[in-house]
Amino acid sequence: MKKRIGILTATFLSAILFCALLTITSMSPLAETGKHANQFGSVEMWMELGMVLLFYLFPLIIYTAGLRMMKFVLALFCGIGLLANSFFLVFALIMAEFKEIGWVYLTSIIGLCIAGMLVHFIWFLIAFRPSSSPKETNHPI
């Protein structure tokens, strides 16, 4: 039960951080880097946030309903989120060299990326750590 609550908490926190990262990025000058970049408040931005929440919540609902194999689907999405946060971090740092990005946006993006990567790493630790029940060993002394 403790592991299940940990997975739920880490997944919700991961979803909130990733949505915050997408929102902050859409408000920053990074939103002007390409024709497919989302602008803050646009329909595309809201659709992207909805899709992210759907990808987080749908497997989580099935996991909480009792299908424990969905933990591996959640792990796949968690790995994708870890890669996405890493990409956002590197992209923001590279773009800061070539484009004027305000320090508030840059520090917010860097902070959200690092927090997201930590949460994803903690999610893996929670989900795949061995149970805490002591196991008997039959090793001779």
C-alpha cells in the first residue's frame, strides 16, 4: 500500500511539473523558435496539456484499479518524461546563448527540468525497490 501511494504521489507530482514546464516554456521567448511551438493561451497549448495529463492519468487509473502490469507502462512514460526534461534543459541552455531569454524564464525552466528529473528518478526508486519485509537467509555462519 505504501508503494502504491508513493507511485500515485510521484506520478501526480511529475504530471504537475511537466505541465508547468510546458506552460512556462510557452510563455518564454522559446515559444518563438519554430512554427510548431505553442504560444501561451493558444488552443494548441491547452490541447498539449490535456494530452499530457491523459498520458499520465489513464495508465495511473488502470494501475490503481488493480492491473499491476501498468506500472511498466507508467515506467515507460516516466522514462520519456526524464528524456523530455533532459532535452528541455539542454535546449534552454543552448538557446540562452543565442537568444535573449529573461533570467526569470531561464531559471524557471532550469528549476522545473531539474525538479522533474529528480521526481522521475525518485519514481523509479519507489516503483522498483524491493519490498521492505525482511527475508530469511539460510546461510551458515
